[in-house]
Amino acid sequence: MSAPRPTAVRPQATRLLEILDATLSVQREILAAVRARREAVRVADFAALGRIEKGEPALTLRMTELERARMTELAQLTVRLALPPKSTLGDIAARLSEPDRARLDLVRSELRRTIEETQRESGVVRQATERLSAHMAGIMQSVHSALAHAKVYSRGGAITIGPNVVSTLDIKS
């Protein structure tokens, strides 16, 4: 049995390539937002974090739309190329003519690399955010400890909040 011959399906491959190019573009925007978030966390720029968060829903919506379009195009191409319904982009690329195959392989590898980089960067931002949150909780615990006159500890070992006591904290000394 010989390998399937490449098939010329220019219009469908072109549409799939357009969708993947757009997906790569949005993924790069997401990566840039993750990097901006990392810098904002690093310098504790909460205004920048707010601006970044405002832009995220639009990116998420665009990525969702592109994913739907990609799935539709994949389904149509698998039917046209007589491939099983769960065929991968690699399976489809193997059945395309050379210019489309090379372009699809290039976009696939770039998209995979960008997604992996986004995942790595997101992990770094998550860890930094968790550390910043723990640090802030420690500061709050220290301030609370300084202001808690009763020095009563809970079962967890933290100073519990007692009755309100008016006091001052000398931050100049």
C-alpha cells in the first residue's frame, strides 16, 4: 500500500492557514500581556495590572472565535481529504501539496512554541503573584500583631482579632 498522494485543496488550506495565522497573532498578544503582567507584579504597579486585566476578555473572546473557526475548517478538510474525523493538523498537512504543507508545518511549530512560552511565562507570573500575596499577608499579620493588645492566638497559631482598641502606631521611629 502506498502513501496517500498530496491533494490540492487550496481554498480550504488557505482558510485554515488564515485562521492559524490569526491564532498565532492573538497568542503573541497574550504572551505580551503575560510579560506585561509579570513586569507589573515585579514593580507592584497595580494600575498597570488593572489595565492588563481589562484587555484580557477581548483576547479570550477572539481566541474562542478562532478556535471555533479552526475546528470547523478542520472538520471540512478531513471530509474533503477522506481522513478520520479526529485527524490532526499533521495528518492534514501530510495530504496537502508542498507549498501548503510547508506553510502549515511552519505555522504549527510557531504556534506550539508560542503557546509553550506563554505557559512558562504564566507559571512564573503565578508564582510571583503567590509570593507577593504571601508577603502582603505577612505584612498584614505583622501590623495586626503590633496592634493587637490582647495577643490572643487562634488554634492555627495566628493572632485573632479581638475587640476594637483605639491605638496608634509610630511609623517614624
